[in-house]
Amino acid sequence: VSYGSNMLKKRFLCYIEGGSYECSRYHPPCEDTSHPIAVKAIDIPFDMYFANHSGSWENAGVSFLDTTKKGKALGVAYLITREQFRHVAARENCGQYPQEDESYGWYENIIDLGTKEGFEVKTITNKSLRPYNRPCQAYRNTLFKGIKEYWPEKSDKEIEDYLDDCIRG
């Protein structure tokens, strides 16, 4: 499940097919470059917030989940293979697949969100809260497009309000 810039399918596919999206760095392709079998909007039971300083996004904040308490974030579930998930998780975590007993990178924590329609639902985030940092406009625009793509019933104002609510500090 993606909840940040990878909600936008065009950007997510850069991890599967290889390539880059706008200002992001190049990502090598998965061994299996087949597209997701299914894609759907999904609620995540944790709040999203913006943190860290991403060189790909004007040294501004990017999306993380606050797993310290229940909440609600918008997400997009991609039905991909386990190998593809491992590839995407490693690429998001500085090239290393997250390990349970180790902290390395930004997205070092695999979160089990249960099952949906018989499939495991997982996402990645941090193990502890990161330093809050506002996102740049290009990052916000990418999230906006991703939400609009899979949550078409949401008005532009509802999407902007949701993104504003994710800004802390």
C-alpha cells in the first residue's frame, strides 16, 4: 500500500518498470516488470505526516505514517508479487530491504495491515517519528494527483484539506 507520492500510478510504476518521475532519481526495474494485477483505494489506520529532508523533493518533507496511535490515511493498494514488494521496499529504504531487528534508511519498518480479499496488505514506514518538515509544492501536487486518480469522489478542497492536516509542527 502506498500513501505518499507512490499513490500516483505513473510514479509507482517507475519502481516496477525502472525509470524516474519528474524530479525523482532513477530507479532500476524489478526483475518482474509486469504491472499490478489490481489497484484500489484503501484506508490506512494510521495518520500520515510529512518529515525528513528529501533531496529528490527540494530538501522538503515526504510522507510517513504515525504508527504510535490509530488514525486514518488515504492509500492505494497495488496487487503485486512478493518479489516486487521486496524490490519496492528496498528501493524506498536506501537500497536495503527492511529487517525486523535493524534500523537502516527511512522506510525500515514493514507494517502488516491485515488481509483484503484474501491477499496480504503491507506497507512500509519508519520505526519512530521523524523530524517534521513541510512538503514542497511539487510533492504535494504528486500526492494530489495520486489521490484524485483513485479517490475521484473527493473534491479538490477535500484533498487540499487532507494534505494540510498531514502537516505537523
